[in-house]
Amino acid sequence: MALNLRNALANSPSPYLRAHKHNPVAWQEWTSESVALAKTHQRLIFLSIGYNACHWCHVMERESFCSPEIAQLLNSSFIPIKLDREMRPDLDDIYMNFVTATTGSGGWPLNLFLTPDLQPVFGGAYWPGPSSTTTLHRVSTNLDETPTTFLDILNKMQSVWEHQRDRCLQSAAEVTKQLKWFTEEGTHSHAESAVRDASTDPPEPLDLDLLDDALSHFISQFDTVNGGFSSSADGPKFPTPVILTFLLRIGASVAYPSTHTRFGFPNPVPGILGKESCAQAASMALQTLQILSRSALRDHLGHGFHRYSVTADWNIPHFEKMLYDNAQLLSCYSDAWALRRDPEILGTIFSLVEYFTSPSSPILSPHGVWYASEDADSVPNFGPNPTATSPIDGHGTEKKEGAFYVWSHKRFTDILPEPDASILAAHFGVQPDGNIPAALDMHDEFLNQNVLHIAATPSVLAKQFQLPESEIVAKIKSGKATLSHYRRTQRVPPDVDSKIILAWNALTITALARAANTLATIDTSRSQRCVTAATKALNFVKTRMYDSSTGKLSRIYEPDSHPAWDRSTSQAFLDDYAYLTTALLSMYDVTFDRTLLTWAETLQSYVDTHFIASATPTTASTTSGTGGYFQAQRSDDQLFRLKPGTDNSLPSANGVIANNLFYLGAHVPHKQAQYAARARAILDAFGVEIIQHPFLYVGMLSAVVLDQVGVRQLIVPRTMGDVAVGRYKGFGRTVNKGDVKKVMICSSSPNGVCRELRDGELEDVDIDDGSDHQDDGNKKNDLLDRAVNGANEDKA
């Protein structure tokens, strides 16, 4: 029976998929019906996985998926399926593991050929189209030879399936079996590997010396010139906020006693690592954050950070802006302020808060929640310039990478008067021939173009132009406003992926809660804006993405999708539950609203029922050989269920849950033993991997500290003013001490509950009367002025 496929993406809930609705390829969505087509017609599935902000996804669409020749071959010989990785991270991870294992690398677009039983046969990332001029490095594959173009690959796979089907099926089955073994993270428990006197004894806890092993690794990978971490001098470089957070916590453990360092690891961590190593951890993180704030990775005329850089100095970015990166970076800069009260750090915090809370922000939806991303590519419309020689300096219809952000020297200097134009060109490193090396411009998109980064500080410019430094600062501020206005009114902004992704919104809520604590005594207006925005987002999630009758969450809310889409089918994943629980705990520390704790308990209960990987113990005395949680609930379209533990661009959901459980136990004493046992079961399940590669599990190492030391407590005298007490809220439970003879642990909300301290609870706690912060107010105005007025660029 002939199969006449048609493109089925017009009504997809994913903006990324809808963008492919006009392709001649007869794309199908990932559904049971499309998979059934492959079985009925015995065709290979061609699965292409990507996301809306991905530059190389756009390149492959233009080169290949708009090609009639390629479309004819895909439609006649395969079942072509397009998948948004952000909607099905479980499938993306499974097949990315395959491509990484078979080729040695991975990326997006992620392209695979699957049997009708969904077993992978062959895969890779970007493949050039028929007329591409892109240079493609050869990669190892499991084909007899490496084709050089996507068309070659299609012809090869069609031939293999037609003439060697049995061999193909056998190979896919063997590879799938090996892949399952390859991805069995969190199944070889620490308890099973330990030699114990009796099988009923609990396993020995993981050693805190693992923190030293992880820190030593990061020291060896640290770029002492440019900051950041990379095992390759010429590979892409990512901000890695998960690692930066870990290093800041180590650094804060030896910082001068301050309410702003309560997130630091407590004793005995400084004793194990040594004060010099702790200080080095802080230095690496702070240097990286400072360089990032000056680099081209940051949008200096707007707000937010791009995803990553192709160069070690951070100055040639891929231009997509991801919600999860910016949320985590706001948390990092808020923590960094604890260790270095620098107006440069504060200015970056202000900018990120603006990105998340300003009504004009492209990432903020009218609902008060945040869109997933801003695209890397945009239409080059730089204003009327009919004599332009650069392919992206003038009008155009084809999107180009970074077109919204880059500048020719002529356009840049024409907008500004002199000497302002020369001053700002020197400040931002703008060169007449552009500052992007031709070797890194694979499609000639950046000829004579400049990416803005801070190349010279005001103090340097003052000497160069022989002007007062204050005048230089004023000109930079005025010039940035002029350039920003021009860009906003004369250029076409990047598209925004309008999906509301629950997990990433939860990260943003947590970041705003942490920023609110940081700003509480510095800028009360901005602090309250953070709380208001986070509260509004939580309310949206509760009313639109949460079923209170079942405890079930929806991962995606897509306001622009077809009205017939049933949002109840948007099943949430483990990270949605884990990150939202963290957000609720973070907001509880800000508001003392006990309903947030109740909601957090409900979410944890749902996870324990629907995601649990085994009979994880429910009491402190019960042990189990395995533990932890699966990434997704069981589904027929999964080859297997992953139990992820490593931290990557996002923190490990299992690591986050382990930390959540210890904090929940501290807030809910009658469940403390139960929660602690579940957390220890996670650590036990991943124990072998943590011991082998502790630097991949920094989130779980934080939980190891909580297991060994306990949740840190802070004793605050009741006589302190409300503002002074408020500054403690983000660093664990707040304890009000009225009479030293009778200390109570209390919530300050109207419905708060107080209880007496338990025996031994005052051991190893911090007692602070606030006396070492009495001069904070004297520095406040100066810091605010310097952060707001751009003096953050005044550091040499």
C-alpha cells in the first residue's frame, strides 16, 4: 500500500516544530501513530531532534530540509519525524547517549536512523546539505565509510535497509543492548561494593575527601587567563554555573563571618580542604564571573548572557539566550556578592533582574512566567544602507547568526557623535575590519562585523583620550543608551520560543529568591520586585501547570499553540518536580509561607510514587541496594528509563532531590528520618560513580555534606530589626532568640509555628547579633551609584 505522507507540524504545540511546517519534508510528530507507520510500512525512521534557538538546526533546515531532492528521498523511503528536545528530554538523552558513544561527540541538531522498534542504527549531529559550503570534520561512525553530505547518508541508509536489513536489525539490537549497559548510571550502589560485617548494616557514608578530589580536578581544568573550565584549548566553552556554584560554596566556607556567607559549606569542610584551597575555589569562580560579565557572551546593550563561546576568551559566542543559563547565572552572581562586594557583580545582578522582571523584556511573558529562549539567528535589517558590502549590513530576508547583536565599524560610528564614537569603539573592541576571525566564520556571516565586549575600562580610556574618568563613564552610559535604542528600533529582534518550560521557570524562581535576599539591604525596591515576580510565577504554575487533586505537573504551557492541544498530555519529568521543590523551599526562606512547604511535600510524595527507581527506604533503619529516581515515568516509546546523576548545563535532578530531601527534613521534623533515608539511598545508588568521578557529581557532593554535617542553622536575636532579620532568610532556617534561657525555632509569618529546640540542637550553629554589619548602610549608596551608573566597567 502506497504511503502518501504530508507535513503534520502546523498544529504542533512546539514553536520549533511549527517553524518546519512549510518544509517539503513530510515531517511527522513523535506519536504512537507515526511510530506505527514505520512498523506497518517497514521503513526506517529518520529522527531529527533540535530546539528553537539552535543555530545549526536552522542551518541544516535551510540546506537540507528545504531541498526538494532530499525531501523526495526522505518522504519516499523513510518516516521523517521532528522532535523538540525540550519537550521530550528523555528521548533526547537516550539517543544523544547513542551518538556520543558511537561517534565520540554530540550536539544539535541530533539526527538518527531508527528501526521500527525505535532502536538506533546510525546517527550524528549536523550534516551538510547538497549545496553547503560548510567544512565538516570527519567523524567515526558504524558505517563502512563516512559519507560527506546528508544526501550521501540518506542514499547509504536506504541501500543498507533495502539490501542488508537483517544485518541492520541485528546490529541495532546489539547496539541497544550495549547502550543500555553504557547508560546504567546509578545502578551500581555504593552499598553493594562496600565490605560490611552484616548485610543489614547501613553502608558507610561517602567521604568528605571527595570534595578535595573534585576541587583538584577543577583546578587542573581552570583557564587561568580567561577563566572557566575546559579540557581543550580550541573547543567550545560554557559558563558551567553548576560548577561555579559549587566553588562559591567552598569559598564561602572560609569567608569572613557574614550573613551573606551562610550558603557556604560548614565545618569540617574547610579543615579537610584547607583554607588556601577554599580561597582558590572562590578565586576561580569570581575570576570567571568577572570575565564573563565583560565578555561578548554578555549582551552589553540589553540584558542576559548567550549560551556559549567558540573561543577560550568568551568573545565569539553562539548567540542563543537560554532561560536556564541566565537563571543559574543570576544565582551565581548573587552568591558571588557574598564573597566580593564589588559593584561589577552588583551591576550584573541588576541587569539580570531587569531581564527577568522588566515588562519590556523579550523573555518575560504576559502571564508573569518566562519563555524558553531567544533565537541565535535573526533577519539582518540594520537600517537603510544600500551601499553595504557586508552580507549582513543592510536589508535581507534570510536569517543570520547574531545579526541583531553584531556591528560594522561604520554603522557603529555613524550612530554616535565624536569623540563618543571613538571612545565607545575602543571600549567595546570595535575594529574597522571587524573583530571576528575569518577562520571562525564558516558561512561568511560576520565579514567586517564586531561582537561587543569590554576591551578597555574607563580608567584606561581616560588616559588614552585625556579626559576625566567621570566624563568617560558618562559618555559610555549615554552611548550605550543610544546604541541600544537604535538596535531596538531599527533591527529585527530574534524570535522567542514561547514555550513555558516548568523546570526552567522553577530555576528562575529560585534565582529571584536568592537575588531578593542579596538585595534586601542594598536595594529594597529591586529585592521586592524579585519577590513579586517569583510569587506571580509560582501562582501561574499552581493554577495552570499543576493538578492539586493528583499532585501532577505539566512540563509545558504553550500559549501560542493550537487551541485543540490538550495540555494534560504534557507530562512533566523529574527535573520539573525537583527544581520546583527547590523553588518552593527558596521562596519559603523569603516569605515564611508554610503553604509552600506543604506543596513541596506533596511534590516529593508524587515523585516517590511515580519516579522512584526501586524500593528506596522509608525509615532511617532500612537499607536498599539501589535508590534514586528515574528521569521519566514509564512510557512505551522509551527503549529504557534513565536515572541521571551527573551535572551538566543543568543540575542533576537526582542531586537536586537529595539536597531537597535533607532541607525538607529540617523544615518538617516528623519526616526528617524518612527524608534523610531517601536522600542517602540516592547517594548510595550513585556512590560508585561519585567515588570514580566526583567532579561530575558536585550537586550530590553538596548532599554528602548535608548528610555528614546536617543542615546549617542560624540563631538570630529577636531584638534585631526586621530588615536585619530579613537578610538571613535565604540561608537555611531562621531562628529567633528572645531569651537565652529559652530559645525557639519560629517562622515569622502570621501562621508560623514555633517549637522548642531539641536536645543538642544548639551544637555547631552560628550565633550572630548583627553587630558586624552596622556599617553596611554607609556603603550602600556608593555601591548603588557605581552599579547603576556603569562603574562596574571601571575595574582594571
